Amino acid sequence: MLKRVKLVNCKSIKKVDIKIDKNNCIIGQNGVGKTTFIKALQYFYNSLEGKKSDFIIFDKNNPYNEFAEIELIFDYKYFVNVYEVYWLKKIIGEMKQSDFMDNIGELISFVDRNNMLAIRLYIDKEGNTEWAPRLSFELRKVLKTIYPFYYISIKNNDHTNWETLWEMVGDMAKLPSFNLEEDLGDLIYQQYGESYRKIIDILRDKLDRNNIVISPFTNQEKFLNAIKLQLGGEKLRYKYKELSYFSEGTNSFNYLQLFCSLVAKIAEQKLKIPLLLIDEPEVGLHPKYIDDLMSNLIRDENKSQSIIVTHAPRVLKNVIKKTQDYNILHATNQMNGYADITTIYQFQDHRERNILSDEESSYYFSEQIVFVEGDTELELFDNNNLLTLFPFLKKIDFYSFEGKTVKISTIHPDIRNTKIPYIIIVDNDYIFEVDYAGKVLLKNGQKDFLNPLDNVRFKKQHEKEMFHFGGNGKLYDIRMKINSLSSYTYSLDKYWCIVYGDYFKTFKELIKLYCLKYKVYPVNTTIEGSLVNYNNLELFRDWLIANNPHDQNQINDLFNISNNKEALSTAFRLIVNGKYDTLKKIMKDNRTNSFPDNIRKSYLLINRFRRRYDKTSGWVSAWLDYVFSKEINIHNTREEQEKQFSIYFPELYDIIKNIYKMSKRE
């Protein structure tokens, strides 16, 4: 079984060392080195038999590269055991001597103490090749025989012509020596007598007289033709109809199913461990066909290995969920333009595997990911006006983890070892809250990933902070200042839970500065608070009145409840299910009923409106579209529009700027 692939100076791949398992999957954007990896493997296997390849393996961008290198490392233990059995049986006379088995034994002299057989191919600029160890041509052919390699692509292929399938059958099923001509000639002569022999003699004479020489069949071709003869032909039909009758998807599915099944079944009868490299098997296939194909391919009892190159989340999901014996390779481009291939860490928690769906799998193919908590954020970042003003957001994939950190762990780039840029947007209530006495509670030991200040979940990171330098050199000091400010008792407004004082503002600013270093953006209160804020209160009042004309007087009364704009911000934020500055939810009636009559009535109105503006009401899109139509799209230039947006939605604008920086930082 192939265990490792090492490539050096192979076109877009400068250097990679990749572990290979029984079931492997290569994923990534276009142009990140997947094709180079495929071509390098094909180059190696072709070179074993001295076949030339039209693939230019050298990196043309670097004229200083003097060589390219491809090394494959095989686990040879299976064949060591096979040879030991052969050797013992040969000694006691139970088996005849076999050149093929002797060659397998000769290869054992090149394995290490772990029974690993490393074969390295050097290629210089002139195309000259050198093998290490220096295997003879015969031994290289044996290596290709016992580790056959099949590249399967249904792209741009006519699968009403299945000649490649017959070629595979001939290669897999061939015998070490096979003399078909004499046996077949004798058989036909017995059936048809002298007339058959005369026809053969005439053909040979005429060919000789005209100096025509027939190129002899290879052993593989002889055996394949014998198989076709035994089966009664070579032209394949499906359900007694021509293959051209069926759709490309049906033919592709049948071709792949039959190819993979035959490789697995024939391998059971042979001393072979085949490697199938399947390029985008999902092309043209219905999702259920993909499931069936993967179930057939990924079987514990199969001797064969597979490497699947795919852009389909469905394929990836099947590989991860159907077996423990898998390896996912993630290809990306580095800043220097060269490809990098990393191994995605496997799922250790069964909950992660259970959660994984087509949706989660699709994020492994993302350019950038923004993790958000729920539907409000998804609706926000899917707004057409927002995407028009900030078109780079169209390239971002937003994933709602719904407050469940196990969902984050299924695709978190750091946890899974992908190189996908990301940021996590969280409400500040994941990090701290303030009680009614003005005491701050920093939250610890609660949820992974969301709170970099968590002394339990981020303990290892905290221990390293004192040794950071450069851009992260002040992380420890910032955290100490945050801890100090969290010990203060802050003044609160009794009715609207406004937290007063510059120290509290500094406290939140430091939290944001600190968390961003860990790729977490803490929203000042909640995302609702970034949409309905100090800067757009008048506009929000007008929008509420436009949508609730019968409540105009009450809305105006609410707007005039206080001269303190912070109190007004809180009141209107609560309407759309936001939270107080303290990050607590709206107070219950048994508490607000004791407030002055005008404030009590304000809370009654707020609670009535809250039912109209919940997370699924569509208010986010309606509100954004209103602001764009009234204040932003009236300007002609994008610069003016962006400036207006930053005025009405300052925190949201800052979030978008940090999302933009995320993509540029990697």
C-alpha cells in the first residue's frame, strides 16, 4: 500500500510530504496544485515502464531549479509475508520456482526495518531520469504490476466507448506467462479440421510475400482477448440497449461503478494492491448516485486504495462518514505562488462526524469563512444592497453555528488544519456580562473558540502570551489590563441598564483589541445593536412609523422618553430583540411594573413590538433597504455611499473592514 508521496520542484509544488491512507480525498480551489499532484503521480508510474509523459514537470518560473524529485513510499509488509510463504513452500516442494515471486523477493532487499519500500525518481532539466535505489527495468515492471495505478476521469470522455475498462481488466487479470496461439489453434483444428489450417497457411504466406509483419500481442493483450472471447464479445450494452441511449450521468455512474468493483474483485484473486486516482467522479452524477458510488468504493474489505480529487461536498462527506481509514488533503496557494498541501485533522468527537452534512462539507472548499451565530447575521450579510456596496463579501462564505461550538469544530480552519482565512463574529455576552450591582463577570469554562479571555478554554494560549513578540507582543499586558478593569464596580442606569464611565468604554475597547488577535470580533452588545444604534435612531423611528402607522403616537412617545440618547438607543435596540449594555436580556414585567408610569408604558410597547421583529420576521433586510434607499443610494460615487454607510452603521462598517483585512492578512 502506498503510504507517502514526496514531491520536490514539481511545477507549482515546491516541496510537499504527504501521508497517504487507504481512502484519500484531495480538495481545494482551482489552480492550487491538485493537477500537478495528479500529473506527478502519473509521471512516476509511466516512468517505471519507461513510458514518456507529455507533462512538463519543471517549474518554469524558477530557472535555478536543476532537478525535480518524486518519491513514493510503499508499505511492503504484505508482499514480505507472501514471499516468506512462497519460499518455505518452494523448499519443501509444494510450489514451483517462479521468476515473478523471486523478483518480489529481490525487492525485499530494499525495504527498511519497518518494511517500507522507498522509490525515488530524479529528473534533470534535460529529462534524464535516475532511480534510487537503482532498480532494474524488470524490478520496476514488477513494482508496477503489484502496485498497479489507474487514473480515471469522466471529464471530456465518451463513455459509450469503454476501452479503458478493458485495458484495466487485461492489466489486473493477466498471468505471468500465457501461450494462447498454440492451444487455441489446436482447439479450432479439432473442431473444423484441415480447412482452418489451410486458411491460416494462406494468410501467413501472403503476409510474408508482401513483407508484412504482424506486431505480436503482449502477454496482457493475449490474456485480454482470451477473456473477451470467453465472454462472447467486447461491446458493452446496458439493459440490452446501446450505451448512447442513456444519459451521460447514467453512463458515467455505470462506468465508475463497474471499474471500481472489478478492480476490487480482481485484486482479491491477485497479488496486487491497486491505486485508483479518480478525478472529479461527481461530474454529471445525481447526489444519490454519488452516495452509491462512494459506498461501493469505500469498503473495508477492498484491497485497493483510492485518491479522489473532488470539488463536491457530497463526495467529501461520504469519505469522512463512511470510514475511519481516510485522509483528506487540502490544497492551497501560498503567498509566494507555490502550492501547499496539508492534511486535514480527522474527527475525534463522534458528534462532529454526526453533524457533518453537505453544508458543513462545502466550507472546506471556501476561500474565506466568517462564523456567525444565527439567522440575523446570515440575513444581514446576504443583503443585496450590502453586497453591491461591498462586492468582496460575495467571495466570503458565512456559516451559522447557532451557538453550538461543536458545529464550529467541524470546519474551524485551526482545528481541522486548513489554510482558509476566517474570523468569528460573536456577541459580547459570550465574553462578559454586568450584574445589576455593576459588577463585571468574565465568563470562563463555557464554550470553545468564542471567548479568547476564557482562562479554561484558552489556557494553553494564555500560557504562551508572555513569550510572544512583534504584533502579538502586548497580548499578555492587554489581558492583565482587562482583568484589572473587570474588578471595578460600574455605575448603572436603573431603568435602561446603561453602564456609565470612560473606564467601561476602555474595558470594551481592550476586549475587542485582544479578541481580534485571536480572530474573534466581539460585537459591542449584539448584532442587533450594530444595526440599530446611536447614529441612526431618527431614521429607525421613521422606519417604524412607516411600517406601523397606527402606532405613530406611541413610537414618538418612546422616542421622547429621555433626553439621553444612550437610553433611546437601548429602548429601540430592545424592540429588535437586542440587549442592554450589561448584556442581559430585557427585564421581566414584574420588575418594570414598579418603574415610573411613562417608562412602564414604554416597556409595554417594546414588548409588543418585539414579537413583530423577531429573528425570522425579515426586519433586517427591510431596515437595511430602507436606509440604503433614503440615505446611501442617493449618492453617486461608491466613496460617498461607503462614507454614508459608515455614518449610519459605524460598528457594522468596522466589522466589514475586519472581514476585508482577514482575507489580506493570510
